[in-house]
Amino acid sequence: MSKTEARKPPVMKFGPTATSGGLVEIAIWRNESDAGPFYSVSVQRSFEVENEWKRTSTLTKHDLLPVAVMLQQAWSWICEQQSRDRKEE
């Protein structure tokens, strides 16, 4: 993607969910390829340090279970979307 090209927003988000480590969120991105659409997932944790919010992909122990639940939801959502994508072909 070029610097002048705007990044498309995610097609679905789960969270943010509060944990003792901060806020965790999952975003699902739809991508196009010669073989058809595919989906990718990003996991992000936001946390506050001295009144400033920061973001990381590093998770704490306390983030793992909430993220696992959201990843399961993301997996189900992607499976449904792929089924719809195949029907549209």
C-alpha cells in the first residue's frame, strides 16, 4: 500500500474488553487475492502509562483468556463470511 493510499477499516471488531493488563481488541481485515478473498486478524492491547495511552501486540497472562474467547468468535465470523463469499462466486 502506498503512503498516499488510505488503509481500509477492518470489516469486524471484537472488544475492546477490559483486563487487568489494559484493553484488548481484535480486528478482522478482508483482503483480496487472485484466489479470492481471505481474512487476517490483528490483536492489540491498549494500556495507559502516565496518562498516555499506548498500543502493543504483546499480551499479559490476564489478557490470554479474553483474547482466546474473542479469537473463537473471530474464527466463527470468518467461517460464516467465507461461506457467504463462496455463495457469491
